[in-house]
Amino acid sequence: ERAILPEELEGFEQCFLTGTAAEVTPVSEIGPYRFEVGEIAKNLMNDYSMAVQPKHAIAAE
């Protein structure tokens, strides 16, 4: 993890935020910079969802 400088955004193809509430959230634009929701972000969203979603809900007794 590190700070990203505004001038670095010009070379980005994809951008996303991560966090407890945000999980993996694609960013479509920041100021004049626009980003695609590409395969990396889609794969991360899917993989994260699979990791945190229980396959079988267990009822509390």
C-alpha cells in the first residue's frame, strides 16, 4: 500500500478501492481520468466475494 500521486493516474487502465465496507469497488473516473472495469478488477471482485461469502449458512442454535 502506498500513496498514489495525481500525475500517476494518467497511465492507469483500471482503478479500484478496497476496504472492509467497500470490499473491491471499481472507480470509473477521478477528475479528468477515466478507467475501465477490466479483468483484473472483475477477478478481484469475484475472488473476494467467493472468499467472504459462506457456502452454507449455519443457523444459530
